[in-house]
Amino acid sequence: MFALLAGYPPFYGQSVAEVLAKVRLGNYTFNQADWRGISDEAQDLLRGLLKINPRERLDCGAALQHPWMDKFCPKSSELPLKNVICQQLRSFATANKLKRAALYIIAGNLTQEELKPYITSFNNLDIEGDGCLGYEEIHNGLIRAGIKDVPADLQDVFTQLDADGSGTIEYTEFLASTIDKRFITEETVWAAFRIFDNNGDGKISQTEMYRILNQRNEEGHENCSPRDVVNLMREISSDGDTSCDYTELYTLLRGQPPGLLYKKKKKKKHDDDDEDGAKQD
């Protein structure tokens, strides 16, 4: 806290030995030039935290009750959560692996401003502050937010989301599962499709899909087997082939085929091909 407010630690020196000597003495100062804009309440809290005698030092509970915390870090009584979050989590949990992967990419390409409400929701749920959400954190957070009808299958939904069995849902999983459908546009889906379509031939092949669905696995084990890929391709493909095009990916994410933007892209590609052919002639 001292370093965040002042820009340097309370105990410093030219060597490790000099720093440790100052730590043992417990001597520090609030340089007036550096602390002029910092409130008296903040400085008082720091004095309580930097007591060399642990019996005199503020513990965590006392620090959280300090006036500076109440004044400048008020506890939110209203979490920015809506009833729809339960349905969003359930929808993501039951989605196939390609849809999940696409939503990861779309969420990762959004700006901080666009993600702000989702980040705030996550932080308010993440009581332990470890960057992951356990079942109790989600369940209790929904209750704190005033959502009275917590789904009876919430535990099952959580288990489905917790694919690696860690007992937690990661930050990126939460963002991908809760982003508003308005962010799933032709532009964002096209950006995801271009990442999936590694060779740029306008199709996601079974090989490319296998690579996509296994690249996030850090332990080297398959998240999706070749047989799973074949079955998934049969589920997605509208014309029965062994690949997935942009239209099929968009339809998978939005529930309807794309409109004007994709037609423009196809026309541009057709015009470019015609121009290239004319040049060759």
C-alpha cells in the first residue's frame, strides 16, 4: 500500500543489508512532497500496518474496518449481476467445443471498456481475489446480488464449466460465457474465423479444428480427440462436408446465417479473384 501510494517502498537503501537494517528498526517517514496529496486517513492506516511489534500491528480484519477503507473503498451492496447470467453460464456449459473456442477469441478481442461490466461482475464474485471462481463464490454472489431464484442445477452447470476438474472457473471462461450477444457480430465472428482458418482457404478443416480445440491444453493431453472432431464437424456442417465455413460458424454462434457484411466480403474476394485472373491473362 505504501509503495502504491508513494511510488517507492517505506524501507529502502543502497544494499540489501541496509534495507534489512531499516526494516528491523521500523523507521520510515512520510515525505511531505510525496504525500501532500494523500489523505490523513491513508497515512493513519499505514502507521497501523507498519508497526514493528506484531501485537500492536493492525490485523486484516481491523484494517478492513479502518475509516480509510470505509471512505475510499466502500463495499458494494449491489452486484452488477442479472438473472440472465445463470442462463448464460448454462448456455456456455452445454455449448460444443468450437463455439466455446470462438467465444474465447471474441471475448479476448473486446476492449477494456466493452469488458468493464463483465470484469466488475467477476471481481465482485471473486471474494478470495485469486482470479478464479469457486461454486460457493458464484452461489453466494448471486444471492448477494438479490437474485432470489438461484437455479437448482447451478452445481451441475458449474461442474460442466469446470472442464479440468480444478474446482474453479477461470477469469477468461467467465468472460467468454457471459459476454452479451450484441458483441457476436459479423466482424467479430469473421476475426475468429480467420484465426481458425489457418491456411486461409475459407474453410476450417478437421485438422485445423483439432489444432484449435487442443491448443489451450497446457498438460499435453487431448481436450478433443480426432473422433470428437469428426462428430463435431457432422453436427456443425450444414452441407454434410468435412469442413466448416464462415456461414456455418456464424450460424453456430448466432443461431441464424450472416447478412450483408459476409456478402460484401464474398463479393470482394470474387472481384479480387477476377482481377488476378485478368492480370494473368
